[in-house]
Amino acid sequence: MPQKEQQRRRLNFTLRKQRTRKQIIGKTAQPRLSVFRSIKHFYLQIIDDKKGVTLCSASDKDVSGKGKKGIEIATAVGTELAKRAIDKKVTQVVFDRGSYQYHGRVKAAAEAARAGGLKF
């Protein structure tokens, strides 16, 4: 891929992320649930933006994903994050999908977190 194309894609990614995040602020009472997808891995974090602290996190490295594919792993990660958040007494969050569309792995993780007891 040519250098200019890479720069354009990265800029578009950053602009989409900023457009989504300018409306979302994680407070102490209601922290932000942030999603990050890479080609190989899937990460979720609950962040208190006022203090600048990650309260808890989960990734596909934390759950057993042998023989599972994308959406199944994202569901497991969402469930694991919900368990960890409830252990830390966090039940209300604001969902931050970043620059990713709300479908596929992102949607599966969000629904699993809701089913695990988080409210957003």
C-alpha cells in the first residue's frame, strides 16, 4: 500500500474516533467502556476519564479462545469484563465504540457485557 494511502486511512480513522469520543466522557459514577480491535486481538477497558485511570480490562488473551472465532471470542471477552467490573462495584458505564461500527465483534462484546450485568 502506498505511503499516501496509509496516511489517508490513518487520518480517517483518527477523525472517526474523535467524532465519537467528543460526545462521550467517562465520569467516576459512570466510566467509559472503550473498545479496541486489532487484526489478531480484541480488547475492552473501563476507564475513569476524570482520574485518568483504567479501572479494569479484559482481552482475548485473558479468555480461552481455542477453536473459537471472532464473535465468540468477543462475547467471552465482554462477559469476562462484566465480571471484573462488578467485582470492582462498577455497574453503570458509557459505551465508547471508538471508530468501529456497532456490528460484529463490537456488538457481540457490548451485548455480552449487558448480559453480564453492566448497564449502558
